[in-house]
Amino acid sequence: MYYRKGFLQSFIVPLLVVVGLMVVSGLIYHGASRLAPGSFRTFLVNVFGLVLFLSIWFSPILGVPLSYFRGALQIERVIIAFANPILWILKNELMVCCQFSGVELIYFVFLPWFFGIICVTLLFFSVMEIISRFIHRRIDNDDPPRVLPVGIIITLLLGLAGTYIGLIRGQEWVYLVVHHYATHFLNQ
């Protein structure tokens, strides 16, 4: 059994690792724009741009196992998995909040890149939770966890469906969101 290593070690440290990776890579990526053009700047932009993207869109791949094997509670693993996408969405919402009304900001969240990131995070959270439970089950014969609990199966299916609707069929999703907004709020 993976015993809880205390709130600091099981929740705060993995959260700081995941969020810290996003913040540091973002600072380096955006800070590289101040450098003179050249190979060093290109290297920083390419490497840390990729790390920034991965740390936002695929944060559960690092966060879930890191927290699971430190004994983090389920809700703590969910918070760690969704921290970077939520922070990224909030940052982007704050950047445009002076341009849109409150209702428009809500619709803004349902555009494919925001809706999609939540669905991708849900999908990868579920996958990494299953993988972590499977590894735990293989190692721990005394108290093996259920590998496929109902809640994880539901989040996996929701993540798959949402990723398909929001990203793969994103153009139709945009039309649906914009049409709903135009029908219910634009002409009032």
C-alpha cells in the first residue's frame, strides 16, 4: 500500500512540480522574445515552447503518478491534474475580460481550445489513474486497489467523448456554441 506521506509531500510538492514546470517554461519561452534573433533564442523558444505546451495540455501524465505514489487522496490528484489547464484558462480569460461581457466570457470557455483542454485533461487523468492503479496492483499483493472503478471509467468515457466533440469535431462544436449564443443573447 502506498501510504500518505503527509499533506506537504503527497499534495503540495507534486502540485508545485507540475505548476512550477509550466511557470518556468512559460517565463523562459516568453522571456526569449527579448533576446536577439539567433540559434540560442530559437533553441529556447522551441524547447521551452514545447515544454510549456506539454505542461498545460498533458499535465496529468506527470502529476497523477507523482501524487498517486506519494499517497495523495483522489481529490488531490484531480486538483493536481487540472491545475495547469485551469490556470491557463483563467489567464486567457483575464486577458480578454475587458473586451467581452460576462455571458460572452462563459461562451468563450466553451470554444474548442478551452473545452478541449478540459476534456483532454479528463482523458489523461483517467488513463494515468488506471496505469497508476495497475502498477500499484502489480506491486502490492496485500491491499491491491481496483484498477477500473466506475468513476474512472465514467471520466475516461467523458474525456474521450469531449475530446472527440471539442477537438476532433471542433469546427461543428464552434458553430453550435456560436449559434446558441447568437440565438439566445445577441439580439436582446
